[in-house]
Amino acid sequence: MKRCLATKAHLCLCGLLAVFASASRGSAQEGQGKYITEASVRLTRLISTANKDGYQLQENSFSIGGGWLKQSKETWVPIYKVSLEEGKQYRFLAARDEDAKDVDLEILDADGKRVAMDEKTDPEAVVDFVPNASGTYQVRIRLYDSMNNVPCACLSIVLNKK
């Protein structure tokens, strides 16, 4: 079962590779796929750790998103909405390419109120969250800092404990 979950996560990440591989931060031959690959490898490691902690991908539910983010101290980018159940344990993860120095993650309730976040000075973000109410929650990400102020590939996923 754990191997199957890791394989599903890997397939999701490979799908994102195809979506984002286009224009380049560097040379035209390089493409953005390199940066999505870097972020995917990091996210896969975070997923493996979460799997060991008892978290897994939700079945029949959207669970992964990301984007090509510009560095900003203020701008939070909405990446997906997800339905969460009251009292259930969730882990939100965010990973980045090699040029990102600090990635932050936040969860907002249906009223737009921040209910959980990770804004440590860290290139990856981990947020454990147990909602007080079932409903739809917004996941947002921010590239707070990057090398030479370059845009970066940042990916996020949500897992839950069974």
C-alpha cells in the first residue's frame, strides 16, 4: 500500500512536469522542466516522510498544485481549494526548486481567515492541521526569498491520516 501511494504521488508529480515544462528562466534549451523536476524530487522526499508518519494521499480528491512564483514578501498565491473534514488530521507540504530560499504555506477557511501556516525561514513548508469544521479550505503559497530574486517552481500537496 505504501509503495502504491508513493507511485501515485510520483505520477502526479510527473504530470505536473509536463504542464510546467515550457519557457525558461535560463536558456531556451533548458526549459522550466528542470525546475519542476527539482521541486518534484524535494516534494517526493517530504511525501515519503509524511507516509512514514501515517499520512497518505486522499482518494478521489484533488490534492496537488503549484506554480511558477515570483519572489514577494507580501503576495500569497492561491494554488488550490480542498475539502477537509472536521477533526481529521491533515499535512500540507510545499517544496521548491534549487533557487528558492524560503517558501511559505498558509491555509484559509471559507471566510478567508488564516487557520494554519508555515512561514519559517525554510526552503520547504510543512503544516499539520486539524480543522474545527468541515468545509472547503484555500491553500496559498508564497516565495518569500530566492537567489538573485528569480522566479521559482513551487509545488504543494495535501495528505491525510486514515
